[in-house]
Amino acid sequence: MSTILGISGSLRKASFNTGLLRAATEVTPDDVQIDIGSIADVPLYNADTEAAEGLPPAVHVLQAQLASADGVLLVTPEYNNGIPGVFKNAIDWMSRGEGLKLFVGKPIAVIGASPGGFGTIMAQNHWLPVLRTLKCDLWTEGRLMVSRAGSLYDEAGNLTDDKTRTMLGDYIKAFAASL
């Protein structure tokens, strides 16, 4: 059984990206498990806070999930043509302390959904220098950018479009096969 840590970079209740991550858990092959990590309780990074108090509990949880995962699925929104600050902040915290070595060589795939016409192409590209710096093994055998997401989800943020669910299932299957 392969385990993938899935992290959505959105805090919004009916987030398209959180819905995409939930859908990914539903379309995974039987021999793959996606564990969903949460960035909701990760505070803004402050080196003084880290020095005085150590890593926050939410970061310890994410680091433990990262350590036990065979791969990572980042599900990124795109804000102003880039990575959402809250998502980058969580990854920055996760890389602190013993966390940095957990990223080295870890297979990572990046997908995302956006209400715009270009999906999350800019945010996905924006992750490249970050993942390179962390020495991750970026999986580049597939790409998934969900465009015009507003028409593909219900009011609660659940992916309802069968074509997108099929593409997502194919993507997850191929990523999992590479682990």
C-alpha cells in the first residue's frame, strides 16, 4: 500500500482545491491511500517564536505525516499568479528542524483548481524553485490544472464533473505507480 500525503493550500470552507483533494481520495486505486494534512492551524512563521517555543503542534503533525508518506500531493490555489501565502508558510514551517531532511528525495506532485481560464499554471510553476530548494523529487510525468472550476463543483465545494474526476483518477494512478 502506497501512502500519499495530500495538502490543500486553501483555508476556504468550500475551496475548489480542498474539494479536488477530497475527490482524489475517492478516485485513488485500491492499493493507494491519501492522508489529508491540514494547514488550518499553522501560524505565521516567526523565527523568534520558533526559538522560544519550538515547532507548533500543527507542524509536528504535518511533519509526522510527511515522514510516513511515500509521496506528497500539493493541491494549490493560485492567487495573483502565484503560490498562496498561507500554503508557502505551511511548507516553510514544515521544513524547520528535522523537517528539512523529510523533503529530500520525497516524490511530490502538484495539481490545482481555479475559477480562471488558465487553471493554476502560474502557481504550479511558482512551486518549482521552492521544491528544488527542498531537494524534492518533483513528479513531472503528468499535469492537472482544473480551469473554470466554478462550473465543476457544487455549492459545498465538491467536484461534480465526471470528466475532471476521470482525469484526476488517471493522474493519481500514474503518480502512485511512480512511488
